[in-house]
Amino acid sequence: MSELHTPHAGDDRAADNDVVSLLMRQHGDIRNLFDEVEAATGEERRDAFRRLVRLLAVHETAEEEVVHPFSRRSLPGGEQIVEDRLAEERAAKETLAALDDADTDDPKFMPQLMKLRKDVQEHARAEERYEFTHIRRSTDATNLAAMAKAVKAAEAMAPTRPHPGVESGAANMALGPVAALMDRTKDAVRKAMAKRDG
């Protein structure tokens, strides 16, 4: 049943040298993975859900480390914009934490997933509207590319597809819980940012 896999928004292989394009692509990947979780059953649903959780964890961590600090410093009313986004992220993270240990076959799983999807999509729309458009207007190509590099370092922590030749379930389980993944992502992003500033 693997023909269920939705095309990933990044399959066009566009150069990720603009942080806004890269984050928009991740929003597309996240939407596709929600579709995949909904359409799949059994082990395939579990696998798609694990990939969704990882991408969400990494995406939010990258935003907290890369996008929000820039918005606070550079956007008019940036402080309030970031506070609003963080409140949305907290709500999504609470639902995500409740789902993290959930059995994807449990009848309660789909209603919770739908709530998470709604929270995540509203948050993504708000980011695109209040942060992303302004970021592009208020900085240059060099800075957009530098921020993209830091987000790419985060993205490497949560591949949305299994590596060729690796049984995806085993690979995903080996990555450990979401909290540990977020910590590793923060470290990767900070290293990438330090290279830029150093």
C-alpha cells in the first residue's frame, strides 16, 4: 500500500537558499504527512505518524531558534507577533504530547489528530501572514540564506522519508523521544548559527 505516500512539497528539489521558501515547503510537507496519517492504517499509519511528529518537533524548534529571534529584533511589533506564535505552538505541543504515546489504532486517536491538524494549520497560516511575509521584506538575500542554512541543519535531524535501505520503523525508534530530538535539533541549529556569526 505504499503508493499511498503523498508527494512531498520538497520533491521539486528547489534550492533552499531562502528561509521563507524553506519553511513554506516544510508547511507543505507537514500537510502532506497529516494526509498520509489519515489515509493509512496499521503499521503504515504508525510510521507516517512518527515522521509527522518528528517533522513538527524539528520545524517548531527551528522556528524558535531562527525565526522568532529575528522577528523580535527586526519586525515592527515583533515582540507581540512572537508571543502570539509561541502561545499557538504551546497549544499544539500539548496536543502533540498527548498523542506522542498514543496508539494510532485507538478510536480516540483520529479526533485528537484532527484537533492537532487544526491547531497546526491555524498556526502555519498565522506565521505565513504575520512573520514570513515581513521577514522577506525586512532583510537581504544573504541573511535569508544564512537563516535557511540553520533551518536545514534542523531539518537533517528529522528526515521525512526513511533513508534508502533502512527499515524506517527501526530508524525512527532509534532516534528517541521527541524531547531528546528537540534538544539535538537546538544544538544543530546553534552550531549552524555560530558558524555564521563566527
